[in-house]
Amino acid sequence: MNKKNLLIVTSTFPRWKNDTDPPFVFELTKRLTESFNITVLAPNYPGALPYETMDDVSVHRFRYFLKRLEILAGAVGILPTLKRKNSFLLLVPFFILAELIALLKLIRKTKPDIIHAHWILPQGLVAALARKMTGVPFILTTHGGDIYGLRGKFASALKGYALRNASTVTVVSKDIQNTIKHKFGNDIHTDVISMGVDSSRFHPDKANPQIRKRFDIKGPFLLYVGRLSEKKGVSYLLEAIPLVLRHMPDSKLLIIGTGELDAQLKKQADFLGLNNHVVFTGAVPNYELPAYFASADIFIGPSVVASGGDTEGFGLVFVEAAMSGCIVVGTRVGGISDIILDGETGLLVPEKNPEAIAETLLKILPDHRQIKYIKQNARERMVKHFDWQAIAKLYAKVLSANARK
């Protein structure tokens, strides 16, 4: 069978081996190689190779400015980078133009039958422009931040242009699907297909007792993994810890990740007197994360709706934790409820509510019967609905259906 040619354009992709950036686009891409010949276009980053092959995938990274300033995508993502340093807005036009030129060159070189653009802006916009120039169809996947964030008439007009020019739009949660219908109309066809998780990697058997020893964890092991940004709501989790310690003084929280609020959150933990109970590990390579999830008692993702409207589009980390046999606690925002069925596959609390977080932790930790039920139920549901094997088949079907005949 002759494989069709697929060109993927994304701003979220590993910059090098064992990168700490979210690997979900790469994980999907390498599983699609069974059905497609794949080329990936991603932005350059200091230290990354301009071209390489990763698991039978040809990766091209485009230049868009001075090398040392090519940090718009990578590490913390485009939107958080722009919020942290407004002057980086000046790089955006260069980024979009360079990405469009690089995409047109790869279209001529690889002759794709279909393009898969991840994120509406800028990749969806660039793919839409390229379609007007070359006729190559594309599907567009939105992950949440590109829908919830970037408000305003101009940004909305660009998003609408990209969405309406896509052959189809895939969204990672029902909440994003409803938001698109509300903001852009029912005429845009959307399919809900999440990103996936490798259930053989994220497994209860990956637990490592050395983690508890390394961090001197003698009581309940609480865990957070993710970016340290406003929409993740980590400050509310920190406020909950003193309330937990009143009843469970041996509890310890590990916070894995980095972000623009790194220094601020460390100051907050110090102000709350949590230095012996909260550990900021910094970034951890993705291949090490399964052991942390499987070793922890509870994963807490206290996500909120940020001041600019951005929130959790889906929350793949909840799937990773639940698959690993870790009880998950999340908030009722964005697409988290697609994953957590309250009392069935995890526990849901209101956003921005430290008291509710603490109360939930204190209630579930001693309840061994409920813990056993949730762990078993969650693992089964996560494997059935979110394992990469099933997710990749859905994407392959959509891509094939929209490819040039």
C-alpha cells in the first residue's frame, strides 16, 4: 500500500532527545508513520538541530530571527512567553512570515496530500494561507489555549479565517467544541479527538520507592506536574497545604515544572512556611514522569480560568496520572470534566478554592475502599478512551478522509 504524504506544522515539538517540553504532538506523529510518510515543520530554538530524523519522522526547524532570540516557542510556550515579555510581540510577524515561507518550501519539496496544523494561531493561519496558494488541504487541531486565550476582534477574525479554511477541525475536549460553536458558529465542523497516552509507559507498575526516599516523604505523597503559569492555579494549591498539614503533618507536595510564576510561587511557599513540606523540583525529563505519577498518592491539578480567559483545554496530565494508578483531583474548568468523572475516575473541586482542595484531600486519603475503587475504574476508562493506539487510529481516519485523492 502506498502511503500518503503528511506534513505536520506545529510549535510544540521536542527540541532534542529527552526534552522537558510536552511531547504529545511527537507521540501522535510517530504513531501515524504506519499510515503516512511524515515531515514535521517546527520553529527553531537555541541548541536544536535545523534538521534531524526522530523515529522515522523528518523534522525541519525554521529560522525566524537572531538565534539567541528564537525562544518564542519552546520551554513555556508562545502565549506564556509573550505575557512574560511584551517586547517579544515584535517577533511574531517574523515568526509567521518565516513559518509560511518554510511551509511553502516543504510543500514543494514533499508534495503533501494533507497538512495537519496544531494550534489555530499561528499554525492554522499559516496553513490556511498556504492552502490558498497551493491548494493543499489541511486539518486543524486546537488544544485549548488558542481558543480560550488571544481575545479581541483582530485575533478572533484570524482564528475564524483559519477555522473556516480547514477541511475539518479536531478539538481535544467537548468544552472547546462548545466554545467554537458559541464564538464562531455551528457551520464549522468539529470532531472531538483528544491527545493520547501510552498505557504501557504510564502504569502502576512503574512506581519507584526511591523517589520517596530521595525527597524524604514519610506521609501522603502529593504531586503537581505542569507549567507554573496563571491558568494552572498552583498558588491555590499552596494555600491548601497548611490546611492539610493541620491534620496530616507528614504530607509532602512535589511540584514538577517551570514557568513564568516560578519565583513568585517559591516566595509564596516560603511565606506560608512550607519549605519542609513543598519541594520545587524544576523540570523533569518526560521519560522520568511515569515513576513519579505511579509513586504518588494524589495528583492535584488546580487549574483556573486565567485573567485573559485562558484555561485547561483538556489536561493530558490527568490521564497520565490516572493511568499510573494515582488518584487525581481537578477543578471544574475547561475540558477536565472529559477526564474526571467526579467520584468515579477522580475528584472535582471548584476553582480558586484552597479550602475545597484541602477538604477533598483530607476526605479521600483515609478512605482506602474509595481509593481502590477510583484507581481501578480510572485506569480502565483511561486505557479504553485515551490510549495512543485508539487515538492514533481516529486521527489517521480523519487525515485520510480529508487528504487529496
